Amino acid sequence: MHQKRVTLADVAKAAGVSRTTASLVLSDRGDELRISEPVQHRVRQVAAELAYRPNAASQVLRTGLSRTFGFISDTVATSQLAGDMIKGAIEGARRHDHMLFIGESEGSEDEQARLIQAMVDRQVDGIVIASMFTRERPVPSGVGRPLVFLNTIPTDARAQVPVVVPDEIGAGRAAARALLDAGHRKIHLIGAGPTPADVPPLTIAGQERLEGILQELGDAGLKPASGRMCTIWLPEDGWQATTALLESNVTGGAILCFNDRLALGAYQAIQEAGLRVPQDFSVVSFDDHQLASWLRPGLTTVALPHYELGRRAIEALLAPAETATGFERVPMPLRARGSIGAP
Amino acid sequence: MHQKRVTLADVAKAAGVSRTTASLVLSDRGDELRISEPVQHRVRQVAAELAYRPNAASQVLRTGLSRTFGFISDTVATSQLAGDMIKGAIEGARRHDHMLFIGESEGSEDEQARLIQAMVDRQVDGIVIASMFTRERPVPSGVGRPLVFLNTIPTDARAQVPVVVPDEIGAGRAAARALLDAGHRKIHLIGAGPTPADVPPLTIAGQERLEGILQELGDAGLKPASGRMCTIWLPEDGWQATTALLESNVTGGAILCFNDRLALGAYQAIQEAGLRVPQDFSVVSFDDHQLASWLRPGLTTVALPHYELGRRAIEALLAPAETATGFERVPMPLRARGSIGAP
DNA sequence: AGTCGTTGCTAACACGGTTTAGCTCGACGG
DNA sequence: CCGTCGAGCTAAACCGTGTTAGCAACGACT
């Protein structure tokens, strides 16, 4: 049972003014439209006493603005990464006094279209289309609302959609630099490399991380000591690649993994071989998964700024349409822990 | 700029009927109110041709129903657990053709009240109040919409709120039974115990898991071989407790950890002592964190059914008010992996 | 022939706000 | 004494749908 809500008409009646006046006062246009101070005060007081709350549906209907955003991701669950991204989006929305609709397309274009439709029906003020792993996707057409791609690159380069992505190239450089700074010259790659062609398909993150790594090593006149491409980046794959590395008579040096899960596998392989991090091998990776701080020693990793990504995507929705095009690359900060030692 | 939407009036005009007729046909009340078949057909066809979509704001205003739920959690980010719970809630909402608002209170009652207010303003059809770790909380008053507590217990027991929680007692029994079935008699607890009083404050999960464990052991005429309470359940704490256990001259047996993170710490301590899972120690725990499948050997754990929890909370919102009271305990299934061996 | 019931549709109001156009009244200038 | 102007407020239209009451036409029955 909904107890009956207090309406604007109730407030107006109790304050002895017209609905118009009450509306003007409560939307802070009282001065602009010359409502006297005493009347304004009375209206506000009555509204507070009655605990008046405007009916959002009615405001949406009239103004076309819902103070609501939509956030569609392809997968929410695969990683807690998503959680942080959503958290950032919620915070971004909150700052602008908006609420957030959330939806999950599970990678299906049809389901995504359905969600966009449902959101547009509800007059959202903008939609963020997010992916949990960086990849290319077509831009949905005819949405009629501001759109932002998050962690996703439009297939059609001409499409005028603002894009927010992590700076993976910078991250690659940062990871390599961390090892170089510690004095390492023999750097083994786990997950991709050693040449730019050795990258798992469809993953832009892998491609760009490798690009950054090769740049930074190149600047120091170096190349990777070795590289092992993994099609999938789970701990098991990291374990296999690292075990293979150890069996090739490598007993020390630096290992650069393309994500934290591969690094977990590397830790396991190193420990099972009776070797130690960081005394025998220095390890560095990407993502800053929760896991990284749990390992012994703590894993040094270049963090995916999920919270920032979510927040900035919402901000991008609100940018004026002219500004709102082109890429925003969010920096990926290095989280130094205990996994890097001297060579 | 929004291109102008097609309205019901446009459809009616194009089909040569009144708005009323169009409305009746499109809300499937045409037969009931005797609109002839040819007219119905024409209206539907025209609506499809014009890609007519009803304006949700207007429907909400008229009917008071928004086909929208709210989901408020105290923390989204701490764990990917939240991700699955949200995923379940989204799926539950989708099944009933609803959208989901999401909000995060960060544990603040004020912020929670603000979110509830904003959602009620938007005429949500119900609100789920979720917590990421089971605990007690007061029931917000005067919401005027269906409410469900998820993973949270009302402080005031008389409060008539449906509650959806995981069956932690059953989980405790299942974990203990898994070890008993493998033949273990010496079972060491990490995180809580050995007596019911040895539980970290404010955690209902800990209390109930312990209760289940003690019940199951009691049924077999046993007591825990030892127990170490940890105020916080991070890997570091599990490592310390397990290291202490190993230093007390225990060189084998079964370890029952109160969550997967503690179990990670246990793995680390065992490996650093030169011992092995499951040859020297069998390990079992709770949660089924992503981590559990990544460890070597895979960690046997009793899963928190986050997805189910989220889904059922939404279902509970839709249950008729009379039914909608009391607890629903969602079973926690055992995920058997490789961490249990013979004694 | 008049009454009644049925079929097939529509006029008009309601929902709760925002916004535009305009009304009233007193002061003031000519 | 009349016209003008600004201050301070309000009537009424509007957003797009759902819903109630009822109208016109027509055949059936008394």
C-alpha cells in the first residue's frame, strides 16, 4: 500500500499560494520571477513540514530530463574489476545528483539493444557502454542520447563517440621501467611477445601493453630476453609458461607478466621449483587485482584504474557535444610492492 | 538533441483511430474492451512501422508503477562477490521486465536514506537492501514500498521484512562433513573457534559457520583439535594463525578455514614450511572466491551463492505482502577441488 | 413500434509537475 | 484623469499515457 504522497498542490494550498508559485519557489526560480521573500519563506517552510518530495515521473514527463544515467556492461561478474568501475560510475552520477541504471548484455548485441531501448524509454540522460576487457565494438545507432564507450573502442573509427580507456601503452612502459630501474637487463615476458605479432587475438590491452614494453626496452637499447604468448591469461597458463621458462635453464632474472593472474601462476611455478621471489626472480605485472596484495611477497603491478574509468565515463556523458569526441586515456599507476629485487 | 519521439497520438492518427483505442490495443486489453480484429491489427502494424515506444515517464505518472527496482549495497567494490549478487539481481529484474537502479551507501545510514529517498521519488516498485558481509541493521521506516533485506538481518526482530540469507549453518556442516568423509578426525579451525564464544565481533557468518561445524563434529562425537580466532579474515591473518599452528608441533591433519582468503594464507604458511596440500594437510574453506580455483591444488570450498542470493531477493520483492515475511536461507553448495586428501 | 442489449468505439479527465502568457494593483508621469 | 510600468502573483496549457463513462448504431425481443 502506498501511503498517498504529498503533492505540489498540497503544499501550495497549505501555504495559501498557487501551484505555479510553489513550483517556482521550490525550483529556485523565485527571485528570477519576482516572488516576494515572505512568500518564498512560507512555501519552503510548508514544504519542509509536509516533507514534500516532487514526483520524478512527472518532472521527467514535462522536462524530458530524468537525472538518470544508464550503464551497460558486457559482463559484471567476471571480475571485481567491474565492481570498482561501477562504483566509480555511481560516484560520478551521485556528484551530479543522478541515479544509475545498470544492465548486462552478456556480450549479445540483441540484449544490448534491448537494454538501450529500455533505458531510452525511461528517458535516461546518457548511456555508458562498458566492456570488461578492452576490445572493439560497433556503435549502436539511433540512440538519440549521449553515449560513451568505456574500455571499448568503436569499430568504425569515424563514429563520433567519446571513448574512455586506460593508458595501456604508458602502463607497458611503467612496468618495463620498474624492472630497468632495479637494474634488470634480462626480462622475460609471460603472456605475449617477444615480437609485436605475438599477441592473443582480439585483445587490445595485450597489444598496447606489449607496445609500451618494447618502446621502453628499446629506449634502453634492449629487447626482451624471451617471450611466451598465452591465448588465455589464467593462472594455469602462467604456470605452464613459467615452468617452460624454468626448464629452459633460466634460473634467475626478471619476469614481466601481462596480468596478475598469469603472475600468480608464475609465483606458483617459481615456488614449486624451489626458487624465490624476489631473490631469484623479480616479477611485475598488470591490473592490480585484489590478489596482488595477498601474495607473499606482495606483487608489484600496474593498476587498472577502474574506479577512475567509471567516474570519467560519466563525466564524459555530461561534456558538451562538441568537446565530447576523441579518446581519453586514463593513466595506470604503478603499485610498488615486494616482488622486485636486485638482479 | 533528441529527435522527437513517436507518441501514442501519432500512432492513433496514422491508424485512423482514437488515442483510447490505440492505448487499449497496445496494452492488450483490446479483446476485453471489444475492439474489432481488423482495427487491432491495423493499430499494431502502424505502431510497429513507426517504431512506437511508450513513454515510460508518462506510464509511471499514470499508473504509479515504474517497472524498476532499487538495489542498495553497503559496498560494491570490496569483492567480486558483489558483482555476482548484482548480476543475480539484474537477471531477476530482467525476468520480470524490470530495470535496476543501483546505489551504494558505503555503510552510512544517511547516505542510505538519501538513496532510498531518490529511489522512492522515482517510484521504484521495490528496494533490496544488501550487505556484503552478513550483519544486523535497522529497518528504514516509512519507505512505503516493498523492501527486502539481503545478506542482512533486521536489528528489530519484529520488523516485518523478508530476509534472504545464505545458509551458513548448513555450510558449516558441509565443510566439516567433507573432512570427516575423507577420514579426518583431527580438524584445526582457522578464523574462529574452538568454542562458540571465539568469534570475531559483528560477524553473523562466522558465528553460524562455527555453529554448523560444531554440530557436525558433535554428531560424530568429535571436537575441533584446535581453533584460532582472527579478528580480520585476510590472507595475512590466515598465514599467521597457520604458522602458529605449525610451530605447535602439528605436522599434518585437516585445516578448516573460515574463508578463502584465510585459506590462501594457510597455503602460503604450509608451503613455506616445506609441507604440501593435500599430502600433509587437507584444507577446506568458505566463499568460493575466484581465487579458490586458481590455487594449486584447487581449494575445496563451500560456495556463497551470490548469484542466487541476488536473484531471490528480487523475487522476494514481488511476493505478496502476506507471504513476504520471514527468512529464506539459500543453500551453500560444496565445490570439491583438490585440497582434501586422506589423513 | 418501442425498449433493451450488444457491439465498437471515443470524449474527457486524471496523474503531478513546469512553463507561458497574462492579470491585478498601486505608483508615477504627463 | 488617463496611460504606462513594474511588482507580485496566478490561470491555464502542456508533457504522454491510462481509464471511466458513455455515445451511436444496430439487431432482437416484447
